[in-house]
Amino acid sequence: MTTYNEIGWKKTIAPLRIGLTTFRNYWAALLEWREREKLRANLYDLSDRELHDIGIARDQIEYFVSNRFIDPRGVVYPP
């Protein structure tokens, strides 16, 4: 759909697309941040024994939360 302003020039919807894309990016970043915070809280709630059972130490929690797709134990998973 094409709209025209008062002097007949064609308006585009590019600014709207840019705004929507920016909003989607911010929304995705917010959801990712909330997921990391939830994971961080859950890991800190575990005892040292429970953390040991899953293979991470308490001082590795921040690294693990920030790099969720990297195994802190050095295990390499096939792609």
C-alpha cells in the first residue's frame, strides 16, 4: 500500500519497519536477560552438593549464566 503526503510525494513505511525491528530486538534482549536472571537465581538456590552433581562450582555460576551454550567443564558437543 502506498500513501501520499499533501504535496503528492510517496511515503514509505521504512521508518515503521525500522521501529518494529528495533522493538523486536529490544524485546528479544529483554526476554534473554530475564531467562539469564531466572537461571542465575535457580543456580544460586542450589546447595554446593547439588551444584557438584551437575558439574559446576559455585564460582562458575556467573560464567555459566553468561555463556549458557559453552560447557564450563570443557566438554565439546557435536554441532
